[in-house]
Amino acid sequence: MIAVTPPAASADLLVVRDVVKAFGGHRAVDGVSFTLARGAIGGLIGPNGAGKTTLFNCLAGHYAPSSGHIELGGQPIAGASPARVFAAGLARTFQIPRPFPRMTVLENVMLAPTGQIGERFWTNWLRPAAVAAQERELREAAMHWLDFVGLAALAQQSASVLSGGQRKLLELARVMVARPRLVLLDEPGAGVNPALLDLIVERVAELNRQGTTFLIIEHNMDLVASLCRPVMVMAQGRLLAQGEAAEVLADPRVVEAYLGESA
């Protein structure tokens, strides 16, 4: 018998090919293509209005691309619902976190995973032991991630007491409880004090060492330069440049587009 060697798994976790998102006659994302390797921390930078958040919305299923192709781990996800994209292993945070303020910090994290058997009314009556066991496991996982991001002491507090930086840490715990393969972080450094920013960077780096891939929108160039490989630059809906941080940030086109200066 002849042994058949299966094809090697692709090194690319995320493949984005010719993605367009148009609103009327305006192309907010205009033919963007790139790949992101498994285990990378990619940075996505550019001036306000460049199309970065619109691209994130296309990746996460909040917008269906007007055209183009998106794959996560070889699985097409362009146009899939946010729930399907999340189930495929892609999670995202938002520039302005909005936790449920009347719920505790712990409850906010426990709410994140989908498909909990207790969500179906009849299982609470017919399978109470299974519901209780899953809730215990979820509570333990939620506490693990709250401890990881330094919020365990606030687990029973209302989420409304958290600062802006703490809310970003809460969002990170919320997405990680579902064990995603790829996390999209939308400006994790915006409005965060230096101490909490250092903690966010440290936690992202540790998660990356454990195997989580990240794509980060960020305006803090020190954060981008220290954490992100590769760095991609968008301007007017298009991908302007990509590569190592030092090369990209020194590119005259990037300086002109991002800083509004000519090099």
C-alpha cells in the first residue's frame, strides 16, 4: 500500500483577499488583501477614517463584505453571522467596552460563551445536574481569566464600578473564556492609564506565547512597535504598506498618510 502524506496545515490562520465594503458609492474598505500567520500579533494602523474598524466589522461578521474572500483556519467566513464567526474561533473587543452594568464582573464573563445548555428552558427541568455542572465549570473558567487579567478581587462587584482600562481587561477575559483562535483588539490602549496599559500589553504577550493569535487596531506607536509583527497600514480604505514595524513606520508614504506630513 502506498502511504499518502496529508497536506501540511497552512501557516496562515487568517486569509483576507480583495475585500471590499461599500456604503453607497463610498468604499470604506477597497480591495484589501493580507494574511496573518498562526501565532502572530498583527498590528493594523492608519489615520481616522482609513477603514480599519470597518474591516474589523467585516472580519467579525458585523458587516457582510460587498465582495471578497475571508478565511479563518481554511474555513470561509465572509458574510457569516457574528455568532457563526465566534463559534469558528474569532472573537473581538471594541474600542469603547460596554459591559452589562447591572451584572457583576463575574457574570459578565460567564455570559460570553455561546451554546450553554442552561439557555434552553427545558433543560433546566430535565437535566438540572448537567446544567449545574456546566455552570460550575464556566464559573471556574471565568474566575481563571479574571485572575489572569487582575480583576479577580472585583468579581462580585458591579461592572459599573470599573474604570475604562479595567473594562478593557474585562473584555479580554470575556473573549478568552471562549478560547478563540484569533482575537481582534480594537484600540486596547485608548484612554488607558500607563500602568493598566502595561498590564494589557503583558497579558496579550502572554496569551500569544500560549498560542493565541491577535490582530490589533492601535494608535499608540510605541505599543505597535514593541508588540506587533507584522504591521499593516490602511489609508483611504486601502492597504498602503505592510512589514516589520521599523520599516513600515519609516516608509514616507506611511508618514504622509498617517501623520499628515511629507517625508
